[in-house]
Amino acid sequence: MYGGIWSKECAMDVYYKWREETDPQGFKLEMQKKIEEADAYAGRNKIVKPKKMIDDQVFWNIISLLDWSKEDADEIVEAVIKELSTFTAWKIRHFEETLSYKLFLLDTEEHAKEIGEYSFSQQDQHFSPDLFLYARFEVVAHGKEVFEDIVSNPSKMLKDTEFEILLSLSSEAYYVKKGKEFEYESGCSYETFSNKEGWSNTL
């Protein structure tokens, strides 16, 4: 099974480890701030279920266009962006809503505990909310069967890998379609700690 391609963000784990070792108290406060920001978002956004989503089969058909024979991440997603850009502006928004909701479902403490070296732990402060988000993108990128299996079985979460570029699919396709920036706020945030039920033992 393909493990994904590390983007420029792969250096983040080194950064977080350095922060943890050189400024443990400051690093702890930084992580707490991220949690508080997620809380603030949840306070503003009262919607606890997704808005209108694209047909699930259509969504996974688009994801299946990822070309894993390529080595460059931009080339891997090229066919997906091309196909998505043929959709109406609203269908691109519906795709983004579907993607956000699937990431939301993976945003749980149990999944965060299974991402590999930088897994979540109550006793260890090296966990990176951003890297956990990028790890969840990797799960979605592997397709429907892998996604559904991991949603139900957190212990099968993919380890030490990420696919951050999936974050930009809708915005890239929308720019190709409309020639302007993509502005959309999903019903369920994909940001780490947004799934309150999934983090009920922590938040």
C-alpha cells in the first residue's frame, strides 16, 4: 500500500520535537492555544452536522483519480483537480463539504493515538494537531474501503504518513473554474479537536 509523499510540512515533526525539548512549557501553551481556538470555532459554528454534500459514490470516484504512479504530489492530484473543475461551483462546495465531514469523522482521540511516532498522549506534549489533520487526509486519499475500515477501527490508522495536498483540491479546482479564490465554511470543521464527541475525554 502506498504510504504517501511527504510535503514541505514533513519538517514539522522535527520542529515540534525541538520545541518540546527546548521550551516544554511554551510548547504546552502553544498546543493549549490550538485547542482553545478549536473551541472558539465550535462556539461560533453551531452546526453539528454537515451541510449539503455530494453523492458519496461520486466523491469516491473523484478520489480514485489520484494517480499514485506519479512521484510528485502535484502530479498525483492533477487529474482530480481537472475533473473537479468541470463541476458547477456549488458541486465543488458540496465536494468540499463531503471531504470536511469525512475528516471530521476521523478527528477522534482514539485515531490520534494511532498515527505513529507523534501520536496523541495525555502525558506527552509532542502531538501536532496539524500533522494529525494531514494524516487524516492520507486516510481519505486511500479510498472508500480504507477510510470506512479505519473510521470503525482506529487501531488501523495509517502510521507516520500524510497527504496534506488534499487540502487544496477544492480551492484549486474552483480557481480553474472561476478564476478567483475559493471561500467556503463547512458545516463540520476538519480542524483537529473540532469533533467534540471524538475528544470527549480530553476537551
